[in-house]
Amino acid sequence: MEQEKRYSQMTTHELHQEISTLKEKARKAEQLGIVNEFAVLERKITMAKAYMLNPDDYKPGEMYEIEGDPGVFFEIDYMNGVFAWGHRVRGNVVSREEEGLPISLLMIKE
């Protein structure tokens, strides 16, 4: 049985192929109403996208809007691979709970 490659070991081309495959599976799961499978596939897509980005583009101390959560920002305390660790900020309220988000969820201002 062939061992699946980790996203961190895949080339950009392989990641693009993986994302396409996952999107198709997610579309089918959504059509069939398999909500939990759809959610798992969406998370896998988010992770694969994170490995296509450069973690050096995300800086501790900076704030980034969270994709899919308008008006909610994320302030990075530190980076660990493709994960940014820090706190959510809504208005002037900073969450006390530290969490890690894949960098693909953080929007870089153009």
C-alpha cells in the first residue's frame, strides 16, 4: 500500500492537484448532504493552501483579517511552520484564548 505524502513534502504542482481533488470530493459531499465529511475536506483544503504560502510573509505583532469571518482579525504572537499563533480581535476586544490558525486563513492586505 502506498504511503500518502504529507503536504509539507509536496511540490506546488502536487498541492494544486490535491486541492482540485479535495474540492471535487467536497462538492460531492455537499451535494449528498454529508456535512461532517464536507467540513473535514474544507479543512484539508485550507491546510494544503497553507503549504503553498510563505510563512515569512506573516509577521508577529501584525494583525490580519480572518478569511470568512468579516470584521474579525488575528494578531500573531509567533509563527510555527505554516501556523500563526495568537489571538482573535473583534473591535477592541482581544480574545484571551491563544489559538493557532493556518496562514491560509489570514488575509494579507494588498
